[in-house]
Amino acid sequence: MSELISTIFIAAGILANFVSSLGVVRFPDVYNQLHSATKSLTIGICFMLVGVVIRYGFTGIGVKALLAIPLIFFTSSVATHALSKGMYKFGIMPGEKTVRDDYNEVCK
């Protein structure tokens, strides 16, 4: 039974990663692409790691996967914020269809 549940979690993670890759290809500017890559990939990787924990239990592999979940969850969002702020300061502006530009006041 645990093998079936872990397979479902891993498949859900693969599906989230696939949706993320579609967002990177389809979205118009680099900020939207970065948003898609970060949110969906973080959820997808966390789902896959939960599937690994369920499959292997609290062995060496399972504990490492369990420790990697909060590490990936918190560091990916911080890294994405730093990348987007750096791109804005470097001069890469959002696309024409962007509704709000919050960095305009912050990065002056």
C-alpha cells in the first residue's frame, strides 16, 4: 500500500514539473517564466521527496529526503527573489502586458 501511495506522490511531482516546464516555454517574459519555474518545481520536487520518504521510510535515504524538503522549499523562493531583483536592477524590464511593477519604487 505504501508503494502505491509513494508512486502517486512521485507521479504528482512529475506532473507539476511538467506543468512548470510548459510555463517556462509559454509565458511571455522572464519574470513570469521564473515564477512558473519556481512555484511548480518547488511543489513538484517536494511531492517527489515525500514519495521517497513514504517508499523508503526513515532509513538513510528517507531522512535525507525529509531534510531536503524544507531546504528546497525555503531556498528556492529566496533565490528566485534575488534573481528577479538582480535582473530588474540590471535593466531587464517586464513585458508590455505586465499590470503591476512593484520594483519600480524599490529599485530606484
